[in-house]
Amino acid sequence: MKKIYAVLLSCFLLASCDKFDEDINLNPNQPSTASGTQLIANAALSLSSLSASPSAQFHAQYLSETQYPGASLYPDGGTSFYWIYQGPLMNLETVLTTATLSATEGPVNNQLAVAKILKAYYFWHVTDRWGDVPYSEALKGAENFTPKYDTQESIYNNLFTLLEQANSEITAGNISNDIVYNGDVNKWKRLGNTIRMLMALRLSEVDPAKGAAEFNKALEAGIMTSNADNLVFRHLADANNQNYWFGQVSNQNREWWALTETLVNELKPVNDPRLQVYGAPARTSGEYRGLPYGTVEGLPNVTNYSLLGQALWKQDAHIQLVTYAQALFAKAEAAKRGWIAGGDAEAESNYNKAIEQSLVQWTGSAAGASSLLSQEGIAYDPANAIEQIATQRWVHLFMHGYEAWAEWRRTGYPNNLVQPDGKAVPLRNSYPANESFNNAASYNEAVQRQFGGQDNLYGRVWWDK
């Protein structure tokens, strides 16, 4: 009888082995899918890479190479944009196309609006560096591995619309997992409008009417009002999220970069307080001395020139990406161009405040602003206002090289960037080297349309007229 019970019990257990709940093997502490705000946070982790690279600083001629000159000499070759599509943009597109965003992490409209603002910012960066790029057919995954290249003009127009949508969609209620503004959607709203305003100014030479209209729409919607609104990437004093430059300078002992002579000569004669933050005095002289950009002789030489300042390469240094001072410089230029009311009086007011707020951002104090603004060449001059605004914006954008380079291409200032070994400053990045294989038809059509078939560093993007 016992044998019969044992057999029956075995049969019961075997028959019941597939009756478990479907989620029995799912660990609630290790979710297999990311939520909307987690995807947004992951996309934000890539923001530092839009700034933290030697190549970015070479394009704006902020840094010179002290030991192994090569990349600063503007070698030919493609630059990849794949990582931006495959990483942050894909995460943001997932947020924008999912139907399962959870309101427990904040109003769904706000999650979507923040994703749109970041998507616009990343695509603005991409198109300004490469020109026409995949946009409307991009981010489709296996549905389309060979997306067409949209024109830069159409991308700009779409991004203006995207940012306008984000502004109108934001409602009361913060979001979770926000590593940028700690969930404060009002700051996100002001950021989106500020990005839209800066984008509008890019059109000053190609379509000033459109630029002025978009500029005023953004201004009316509400832009940044203080440095507390700045888009800042905050590194941590932790190896998992440390500053790129800390890894280079401290961990690997690479003293490979010094301030350029162009930059030091702009700051030193007027006793600009930012110089003490940007660089260190030369070890041999104790004075600030810039290394002529593109120097190849007499190297290595790390003792006679001002190396990158410790405030820039410390482990938890912040990266300033979109700033209040930028917005003020933009308003100053817009007033001078007649895009907004007030003429030279309004231009001067915003110009002076931009320099003051730049000092606050970089040094923590506005104490030196009055003295700096009284210096010859710095004091506002209506006859040279555009050059002054553009040059001081370049000074302010230190270590955000790609943005400074874009503004140099648009305005031509500062007008004393050098040509290392006779090679001019690039006007764009070439497309990834393997794009002609991966997406041949779309790539070839875009290169022919824009640059007469030549994919090199010197084709002009749409707004660079």
C-alpha cells in the first residue's frame, strides 16, 4: 500500500512542476526592463561625452598638445556618431514610443517632454558637427538599418517643433530618477526654451527672419534666469562616474595639454579672473604662458607653459553645457542685430551681465567683473559689438569646445585662430569611415547633395554661410 501512495505522490509532483506563476524567476530587485525615467537618466549619462574630449578643445583651440602633437593638427578621417544614436538617442526614442510609461515616476507628459528636450539637444549637437544626418528614419532598429539623411534645415525645423511641444506639454509635478535637475520640470522647461533660443541664433547668416521669429518665441516661453538653471553634468568622486580629464591627468599622469597662446593672450592682459581657474602658472616662471597652437618643435615641454587647471581635471569636476551666461550673450547679440528691442543699450546690459555671470560660474564670485568690464577692448563698443560678444562667448565656453567651434564657424570670432602647419580649422566632422559601406546609398546621396561628393573636413553645413 505504501508503494502505491509513493507512486501516486510522485505522479502528482511531476504533473505539478509546470504550474508555477510566470514571474517566479523574476527578481523584483533586478528588473529586466528599464522604466521611462531610468532610460532618461541613462541617456543623460552620455551628456559629458559631448564636451569631455581633447578633439572638442582642439576644434576651438582652447588646448595645445605638449608632448605628442597629432590630433590637434586636424588629420583627415571620419568621426563616428554611432554611439550617440545607439546609446542616448535610442533610450530617448524608447521613452517617446512606449505606451507603458508609469505615472508613479511623475506625470507621463513631463517624462515625454524631458525626453523630447534631451533628444533635441543631442540631435542639435549631431547635425551641427556633421551636417545632414539620419533623423526621420533613424532609431527604428531592425525596421530600417539604412535610414535616409535628412537635410540640416529640416532637422532644425523639426527640433524647433519638438521643443515647442515639450514646452506646452509640461505640467505640474516632478519626475523621478533625474540626475540633471533632481526632477524639477520647471528647470527642464527653461532649458528647452534656452536651447531653442540658442538654436535660433545659429540661423543668423542663413535665415535671419526665421531665426528672429524662433528666438522671440523661445524668449517669450521663458528661458534660464540664473546659473542655478544651467545644464550641468555632475561627476562624482568615484571611479564609476569620474571626470574624463581626471582619468587622463591624475590616474595616467598625462600632462599632454596646455592652454593655447591664443587663449592666454586674451585673458592675461586684462587680468581676467577666469585664467586662474582655466590653467596653472608655468612651473619654470610662475607666470601664465600659453603654448602656440599646433607647435611641433621643442616638445615634450610641460614646464614652460600653463597646463590645464586642477579645477577642470579634478575627479568630481562639473561640466557646464548650456548656461545662463550663454543665454545672456545670445540676448546681447539679438539686441545688436535688432531681433529684440532695446538696441545698443539692451545689448550692452546683457553683454555686461553675461560676463558677470560667467565669472560667477567659473570663479564663484562677481568681484572682478567691474574691473574687467572697464578694460580697453572689453568695455562695450557699439562699433565692434558683435566681435566683442562672440569673443567673450568663446572665452566663457572654455572646455565646451564643440559648441564654441560652432559659434566660431557662425560668427568668425575670435578671428585669430591659427592654421597648424598651414591646415585650416575644420568646418565640420567627416562622416564615420564605415558609413559608406553600412549605409551606402543614403550616405552617397547626402555627400553629393551637400558637398559635391567630397566628404571631408571643409564642407560647410547649411547654416554656415
